[in-house]
Amino acid sequence: MKLNGQIALVTGGTSGIGLAAADLFRREGARVIVVGTDAERLAAAEARLEGGGFAIAANLRRAEDIDRVMTAVRARYGKIDILYANAGLGRAAPLEAVTEDQIDEQFEVNFKGLFLTIQKAVPLMARGGAIVLTTSFLNSKGTPGLSILSATKAAVRSLARTLGAELAPRGIRINAVSPGPISTPFAGKLGLSEPELKAFADGVAGQVPLQRFGEADEIARAALFLASSDSGYVTGTEIVVDGGLSQF
Ligand SMILES: NC(=O)c1ccc[n+]([C@@H]2O[C@H](COP(=O)([O-])OP(=O)(O)OC[C@H]3O[C@@H](n4cnc5c(N)ncnc54)[C@H](OP(=O)(O)O)[C@@H]3O)[C@@H](O)[C@H]2O)c1
């Protein structure tokens, strides 16, 4: 097992990619703490951990919620070995329709919440710790209607470099996984109508060189590589798992 005895905190661990990663990290021997907002999904995710961790409700838009997560982890385990900062959301809108609230929400969850999670987790991490971020193929590809989401993900990609440089002397690595279109509830929350969503999904899927959506587990496996000592000499970088979408 690649993560035997390690403590892994997974934000967005109640759904999609984070849920798949929490399952995989658990199977690899870690004790896992999952963070989300929805009570039902939190309960279901905790049940899947079968006692090998716990779920905790926190809205990453609120710094005090993130503090509460770290207090709970410190009390239960005293440390964090792996932080998978993965939670995120998107709202689709063309330039003229983007609202201030949409900008605030996406930057507060995808960037500010992620940044504060790292800031507040690092004091619990020792040399050998690993941080993995979820960014997106959108960080390098222009997609109409996704300007704000894409900007948040470019900011996250940048953090892997900057904070990677800051944390390297402390022996903590930080890397990102960049998923392409993945079969999770994510796209269904973009705020598109059913026909718009279908057109969007068909359009994106048609552009993927491997000609399909990816699975959450395929992202979790890349996150596992970056979280484990298999990637012990890798920091500041990004693994692109997008069926070739952003490369060809
Ligand atoms: N699916 C894709 O095609 C795709 C592509 C590229 C990148 N990504 C990225 O992958 C990551 C995971 O997305 P996913 O596809 O797994 O989507 P998902 O199934 O919708 O999961 C999103 C997760 O984030 C959590 N979350 C959202 N807002 C939160 C908040 N304010 N506070 C705490 N937790 C919050 C959700 O918890 P609750 O539901 O409990 O609130 C949920 O666990 C995101 O960062 C997304 O941008 C996804």
C-alpha cells in the first residue's frame, strides 16, 4: 500500500473526483478526512470510509470553517501528511452575463478557499508532506462561457509553482492534477439548461482526442501518484489527465 498510516485531508471529498480519491487513498492505507458542504453527501462519504477517517462540513468560502477543519484534524490525528485541495465549482456565462456574485463565488471557493486551506494545513505538515491541487484543462485552453472558472484554475496552477518554491526548503511538495472533461456532477452545476448542457458536453467530448469523457478514478490515480513517495522528486508541476484535449 502506497499511503500506509498516512493522514490525508481531501476537500471536495464527498463527490466526483474527491470522493474517488478519498476511496483510493483509503484503500492505499491512509486515514482520510473528507470536507464538503452537503450533509447527506458527507454522511455517505463517511460511511464509505468504514471507520478509516471522518467527514466534516465546511464551507471553504469561510475562513473560520477552514480553521474548524484543522482543529478537528489536529485533535483526532495531530498531523496531516497529504492535502488534496480539490473542491471547486463553476458557473457558465458569456462575458456580458457574468455577475459580480459569480466572480466572487468561483474565486472564493476555487482560489481563496484553496489558498487558505493550504495556509492553515501546512502548520500540521512535516517534511515529506505532499499537497495536490485540482486545476483544469481550462487553465491553458480558451472555452467560451467559462472565463471566470478558467481564470481561477490558472491561478491555482500558478500556486503550485509559487507555493512549491516557498515550501520546497521545508520538504513539502506541491503539484497539480489537471483534469479534462470528467464524468462527475460538476458540469450539471454550471447553471446551463438541459439543451445547453447537452450541447456543451457533446461539443467538449467531440474535441477530446481519446474520444470520451474521463472517469473520476483516472484523476484519483494521478493524485495518488503525486501524493505518494512515487513522486518524491516532483514538485511545482502539473499532470494533465485530459485525453489529450489541451495537448493536440
Ligand atoms: N468534472 C470535470 O469535468 C472537471 C474538469 C476539470 C477540473 N475539475 C475540477 O475537479 C474538482 C472536483 O470536481 P468534480 O468534478 O469532482 O465536481 P463535483 O462532483 O461537483 O464535486 C465538487 C466537490 O466540491 C465540494 N465543494 C463545492 N463547493 C464547496 C464549498 N464552498 N465548500 C466546501 N466544499 C465545496 C462539493 O461538496 P458539496 O457537494 O458537499 O458542497 C463536492 O464535494 C473541482 O475543483 C473542479 O473544478 C472538474
